[in-house]
Amino acid sequence: MHYTPGLMLAVCSSNLSDFPMRHLLHFAARCSAIFNGLLLLLYVGTPQPAWAQTTDQALVDAVQQFLYQEAQALGEEVVIDIAPPSPHLPACLQPTPFLPNADQAPIGRVSVGVRCGEAGRQTRYLQAQVDVIGRYIVASQDIERGALITAAMLTQREGNLSDLSSQALTSEDEVVGKVAQRPIRSGSTFQAHFLQAPSLVERGQRVTVIAEGTGFRVSREGEALADGAQGETIRVRFGPRDIMNARVIGQGTLMVDF
């Protein structure tokens, strides 16, 4: 015998003792499924209370403003799309957004942490897509390996910076004066691992090491024990047992940091 959903709902609401014994187990299973389904529909269909919707909007607004402040310096236009918070989590009062990875640029797919409550004891995370329209540099010509990058080798383009590799360098200051570690084709972006700062000190070179402090400045000649680029720290030998670390500050010149 076939029972339609409407008939089953009527049957489930009636006295099952009126039906033959052979149908009771079938009715019990079907009735349980129907009532569970109705309860689920009632739960899902129930709108959030007004205070919950207001709290969720305040949370999204706080994250939106935070991401805009973090990303606005990266380009000319910022577009932010935030995934809605889960309706199953409690309200987030006094939301304070932060970036879990402080070194990560707020661009592309971003995870944003939010501390909730006066003491910030509750933490939740929202996902967002941050698109930044701005200018970036590419090679204006083919560049050979070992070439020193100059401004004449660069040209600017405009586009969505979130489409670029996380290793892409976008400004001239990050590229000019560096040495290409591999061939770079015209129109290509510059990746951080494609470039290296030129060595200002070579291993075995006689160098000048400067030490200075309040009221004094002294210099001494030594021998570099490694190649060094601007800002790098290398070891310098002054005698058989007199070796110290010094920071490269110029061509053949290093500084001892106290």
C-alpha cells in the first residue's frame, strides 16, 4: 500500500491503534522522519531577532572599516567582500578586528580575527576578499641574468593587485639597484626571489669598520670574511683571534652596532 506525505501527516496525527499491526512499524519510521523534517523547516525558516541582525551588521561594518584602513595605502581603489558571520555563534559585542598574520598584506583572500566583548576573551574569524586596484611595475625590456636593474628598465601598469603573486614587487624602490638572479622577460612582474641586492663587500676584501657612540667615533681596518650587501651583517677579522660582526653600510664600509 502506498501512502502520500499528506496522508502520512494525517495518519501521524491520528490514533495508530486503528491500523493493522503489519503497518505500525512502517508508520512509526515515516512519522518520525516527517516530524523531524517539520522541526528543521521551522528552525531554518525562523528569522533572526532584530538585535541579532543589528549585532551581525556591526561586526561586518567593523571588519569592513578595518580592512579598508589597512588596504587603502596599497592602491587607488579598494573593494571588500566579507563572508557573513555564522548565525550559530553568539553575538560579538564591541568587535575589535585584527590580522592573525601581521606580516601579511591585507589583499586577496584574507582571514580576519575579531576579539569580542570588553576583555576580548572571545575570538572568531571571518573570511574576506580584498581587491585593490592600483599601479605596479613590470619589465619594459628583456633583462639578462646578472644585470643591475635601473629605472629605464621598468614601466608601470594598472590592475587588480590581488591577482599578482604574493612575491611580486610593485614599486621602483623595491627593484632599482638590485641584481637580476635569472633572465626576466619584457612585461613580467618582478618577484622577490628573482632579485638580490648587489654586494658592496667581497670576501677577503680590506674594509673599514666604524664604531661610534655618545661622544666618540673610531674606525679600524679589517678583512671581510664573507660577501655582504647593503644592510647585511657579516664577520670581520682584525687579527688571529679578533673577529666581530659588523653591518654593511656602504662600499667597503661597515658599522658595529651597540
